[in-house]
Amino acid sequence: MKRREFLKRAAVTAAATGPFLGSVRGANDRVVVGQIGCGARGYYELTICQRNPNVRVAAVCDVYKPLVDRAVRLTEGQAEGYGDFRRILDRKDIDAVFVSTPDHWHAIPTILACQAGKDVYCEKPLTHTIEEGRRMVEAARKHKRVVKTGCQQRSAPHFAKIVELLRGGYIGKVALVEAWNVGNESPEGIGKPPDSPPPEGLDWDLYLGPAPKAPYNRNRFIWNYRWFWDYSGGMMTDWGAHHMDIVHWAMGVDAPGSALAAGGIFCLQDNRETPDTLTTVFEYPGFQARYTNRMTSAFPLVRGYGMLFYGDRGALFVDRGSYEVYPDMRAEGARGDVDRIQELLRSGQPAAAPSPPRPQPKPLCEAIKEAGFRLDPPVQEAHVQNFIDCVRSRRRPVADVEIGHRVVTACHLGVIAYRTGRKIRWDAKQEKIVGDPEAQRMTSKQYRAPWVLPKV
């Protein structure tokens, strides 16, 4: 299939989403949206919505006023700016919201938005705890809302292609999947800035929200919040959520049976809490998945991130710019070592020389190499467009909330395994950790008053 034809087919596949959720909107109706969180990711999604003729941005919100002001300017003053997301949810004219906040602020706005009758596009990782994810799924289903997570690789045609290859047995039975992120940030990392008063225009207490009270520190704000347990799960839930999403999609699974992790802060001299070096091993029925992150040399991995699927016919590599299939070679009729042992036992001596000519190795599958893909902006725009289409059609989106919940649950299990130092066994049906009460308690968290996880 030519690439152009595949791109068209992938677009059709992306549009053919899941179950119908309710009444269809008129073909000419514009979807009115509110943007919650106007940092780098939120601003990017805002620009996509601004370019979409079927969308009107009516409101923007952030706890940092300079970001609100910048977002309002992008809309040429058409959007109302707020400092509290609840003001957006109170508006009856808003159909859908984008939740592009730090991870610890994903669950509350998403659930409250569902209760307010609004559809939600929530950035990945979907949650900060496993309990939050199940509650978000329940809210979406009870209120018949479209809730999608930002696992945009689901909308990339070349990822869809490798899923097709893997599920079709192109490289045979896959026994191992390896995923990684590496990047040399030694030794300074994110540095050690001192605590200080928050910058003017920042509502630091609202930024912390349900997280424990803490003094303002530059590294706990904006991008670097990912490296503190109160707000995120480090690289395991950040980039790991993208990798585990492809593992689940390609391998047709939705939960590991166990997780084991080891690592630590070994090379960076900054004030982060999450590990700079981590290896996590997940056991699934019939195969194993591994995720590695390190902040030192990328050798011998050349590429800073990617995934390798190892099958009994070959291996498949994929990242956001390319995919390649590497065939394994095997000689037809070649004997294994057990045959040589039996021959030695029968004759009392090794096979006589010269041996007959050995069959020449042959590839077990054909090599494939395709490159030049771009995940952003075309794929991100397609991912957002799928959400807007589903708001209009009332069908389930690609990267539905249930998918996002199960993917990040695997990541949370990796974090819990690291923090407890124990192998975690997971009962996916009951959504409980088996035989480890301390670890089970880590599937939820205590919210700082007055914030609570909303009941559904």
C-alpha cells in the first residue's frame, strides 16, 4: 500500500470510533470550548483550536495571570480570561474543555466538567493516581460525556501501520518489548533553585490545589513539576505513558500482571525527587515489556527514545519519525544443539569432517524502512480534530478515557514498584494490588482540604 493511500485509510479508521453516546449536533454547529491551563501544552492546543473553523474558543484559564493574558491575546480578545477553572465550568455556553494542567490537577476538573455536561480533552498522563482514573471513567460514562486523553500517537498513521504489522504476525510472536528515553543532563539537571516568593500574578495556593502545602520553588512550577511526587510520577508516567500506550495497542492488552522497578538518583545533582535512572519490567500474558530512562550517555542507543518489538521472525523499531523491520535469519533445515548431542551419544565421537554443506540462512520476513513522519503539528491536529468530531457525533474517541486510564495504571504500578522496592502483582479485574496493603494504599492519595476527589 502506498503511503498516501495509507494516510487516507488511517484517517477513515480514526473517524470510525466507538459506541454512540447521544444526540448528534447539527452539521453547522460550532463547538464552543474553554481552555484550562495555558502553559506550553495548553497554548499549543489553543492555537490548534483557533485555526479550526468548527471551533470557537470562548474562555481561557490559568492560575498564572501572564499566561491568561497571552492566551486572550491569541484569541484577539474574543475569549474571556479566568484564574479559576470553575468559572469556565459554570458557563452554560461552553460545550467542551481542554484540561492541560499539571498531572495532579487532571482528575478534579475532568470529573466536574462531566457533571457540568461538558466534554473533556485531558492531557496525558490522564491521572496522578489509579483511583482517579476509575473515577474519571465512571464520570464520563454516567454523564454520557466524550472524554479523551492526549496520547496523540494513536492518531499517527505510521503507529497505526506498525500495530497492523505486529497484530498480523509480521515479525512472528513477540516475546519482548523494550522502550527507552535517554538524555545526558549530568550533572546539573534542573539545578537547585532556592525557595522564594511566587512571581507576581501566580496564585500559588490554587496551583498546589489538592497537593500538600509547599513553599514556591521554580522547579515545582511549569515544566519541572514532573520531577516531584506531589504533582507527577516522573518519566515513568510522563514519556512512559506514550510508550505503554503503544504496547497496549499493538499487543492487544490492557493491563500487566506485575511490575518490578529499580533505579535511583545516581547522576544528577539537583532538587528532583523522581529517579534519574530507572528500569521497569512489566509482565503481560505471553510477553514482557521493559521501560528504561536515564539521564546519562545514550550509547549504544544512538536515538534518545524509541521502542523495539522482538519477535521470532524479526524485530521492529518505531519512534515518532520512522519505523523499521529487521528480519531474523535462519537456515532451513538447520539442526539445533540437541541434535548434535544425540549424534555424539550415538557415535561416541563428533560428526565426521567434512560436514555436509550447511543450508544458507534466509530472512524470515522482509525488511521495511519508512521515515520522514512528523508527529506535530499534523498528528496533534488530527488528534484534536478527532475529539471535536466526537463532540459533534457523540461517538467514543480514539484514546478514550478508559484507554488512558488503563495505560497510565500500568505506569503507576511501575512507580509504586519503584517506591516500595517490591514486585507489584496486579489484579486487573478488581483493579487492586494483590497481597500488599501498603502498595494498595498508594493507588490513591489524600487531598489537601478543601479539595476532594468528586463522587460520581
